[in-house]
Amino acid sequence: MVLPVPLRHIMPKSIKRWDVAVIGGGLAGTAAAIRLAGAGRKVLLLEKEVMAHDKVCGEFISFEATRYLGELGLDLEMLHAERITDMRLIRGKRTVSAKLPFHALSLSRRVLDEAMLLCAQSKGAHIRRGATATAIEKESQGWRIKIAGANDILAETIFLATGKHDLRGRHRTGETQDDFIGFKMHFRLTSKQKIALAGHVEMILFNGGYAGLEPVEDGKANLCLVVLKSHFVTYGKNWDGLLNKILEATPLLANRLAGAEPCWRKPLSIFGIPYGFVYRVGRDAPSKLYRLGDQMAVIPSFSGYGMSIALHTGMLAVEHYLHSDDVTYHRLARNSLLPLVRRASWLSKMAEFPLAQKGFLLACDIKPNLLTAIAAHTRIGRSGKPPQFSHVTHNGSFNSFDSKTHQ
């Protein structure tokens, strides 16, 4: 599926200082830009890539993420998202199947992120592509943003949504587990393979890591995996060696990909994923700076809720920008996300060890609904509604709730 790519815009000369500059055109940044533009703010979104592109991501859109995207105006059915209703947990020759406790979707980030950028643009946000922010500097009246090869940009407030990449001088602080390497490859499946995978996300456990396989639009499948750096060395320190060893150990996955055509010459990769990070606002933190998405929290991909957190933080930050402040936002976001990230990190840590993997599969085999229960337990909200950690009343007053989903 090919979406139209708008030309890079010329900066409006009438705007000398933006109300908000959003740095990063992923889900968190675009969600915030859509909300901000809808609230009548002058919003500039800076996206370093010129064209739509793929990202290392499992591309699993949870129930919460689906609801958020619907609220923002995205029609996922029109984008040909695949419906996901079941999961399979696989290690070696053993497989455990379970129904998901909710209906999910699957769509490539190339298609989804581009649709979000176009949506933000249609709402009135100004999108500037090919603009790489190199640094941000606090000034008396706001912020100065340094752009590679271009003039500086002035904004009263910054929404920082640069994913796992930090800007110079604005490094995140917090406990992290950065010993994983991530890889991603799209495959074009045969007709028989598409039928076998339809409606499923398959989680594959292997020595030193885990992988996820699920269908995406246009008859393709996304294989995304993480592996410990120490184990990557034993797999030959290359993608082909790693994939071949996983296929040798996992007959079902080998069957899924036998004859499937890789969509790219080489996989996408990311090194040193900071799993477990949750931002803690310090006393000396500058005002009018909001951290979104992976700048706020990085959850292990095992959970499948990275996109939900991105959308959640983007929309929550806008509520606090409009009705509260950045300190309250960061504290509330941390308090609500920290338990979720810790639970997912514990599961991810267990998935590193062969004995733990085998024990987990055995437990799921004995108690088939265990997988469903775990999937429900690691959700942001468990009520069947999007999590509402904050709420604006009809008269404009602002109320804050605790980390439980508002019923």
C-alpha cells in the first residue's frame, strides 16, 4: 500500500515563535500534534526523515492503541490493518495457543506513521520533513531548536518525541536494561503461509531472546526479534547466522518462512534498547519540556504495548499542557506507567533464560488460560476502555485520577 507523501513545507514567515514544537514524527509526536492543532495551538512538527519509512517495531496494535487511534481520526480498516485475535507461544517443537482477551490489529509503521502525519497536517499542524533537530537550548521566553543545515526555530514549549534517541545535552536518566539488540524484517508470504498465520501473533522463544511474527497489510508478515548482545556473538554476530539458528531450533517458524521472500536486502536493527526506562523528572528539569513515547518510558516488546504507551503519553501530555503543567504530567505519567513497565520487564528478563522459557511453556500447557491472563494483566487499562489517567470536565476544570482506569 502506497500513501501520498506531502512535499516539505516552507516555513510560514508570519510565525516567528511557535506555541509548541514537536520533535519527532512517530506515534507519540503526531498524536500530540493532532490534539494541539485541534485545540487551536500553532504547532510545528519536525520529522527528520523526508519519506515514509519502516522502524524496528513489532507492529502490534493493542485494544487501547486502537481506541486511541480511532479518537484521533484514524480509520485502520481503510489502511488495511490485519485483525489479530489469537496468539501462539512457541519454543522449539512445543506450541501453546490462546485467545487474546481483546481484539488487536497489525499494521506496518510505514503506513501507520504516514497516515498519522497526514492526519496531523489535515488538522492544522505544520509538518516539516527532513528537519533534524541537533540540540535544544532554554531561553527566557521559551526554547531555541538547532536544526542541521537550517535556521534555528523558536518555540514556547517543546514536546520531545525522538524515540530511543536522545538530543545532545538532554539525555534521559533512569534504570535501564540496554543489553538487547533488536532486528526486524518483513517477508512476503506464500498463500498457504498467509492462511496459517492469519489472525495470529506468534511469540517465539529462543536461547538469549524472543521474536514475534504477525501478518501486516498486503500479504506480508513482520518478524521482529530481540537478542542479548552476549548471545548475538555466539550466533556469529550477523543476521543470517542468528535467523538460521532460530529456524533450526523452531520447526514451525521455519515452515512459516520456507519460500517466503524477504522484502528488504537487509534487516532493520537497533542496538542497546533501554528496556525498563521510565523518566523521573528532577528538581532542575527545565519548564515547558514534555517527554513523550520512548522518551517517557520504554517497555519490553514482549508486552506488545509500546504503541499504546506512545499514544497515551502524547495525548496525556497535551491535556496537561492545556490545563496543568509539565511537572505534573511527568509525575503522573511515571506513576501510572512504572508498575506496567516493571511487570513487563520482569517477564522479559525471565524470557532470557532457557530453563525459565521451558518452565513458562510447561505452565501454559498445564493451564491454557495462563497466556490470556498474562496478556490481560500487562494491559495499560483492564476495563475494556482506554486508560484515563486524567480528565477535563465540560466546564474546563481539570481533575486527576490515580493509575487505575477510570470506570
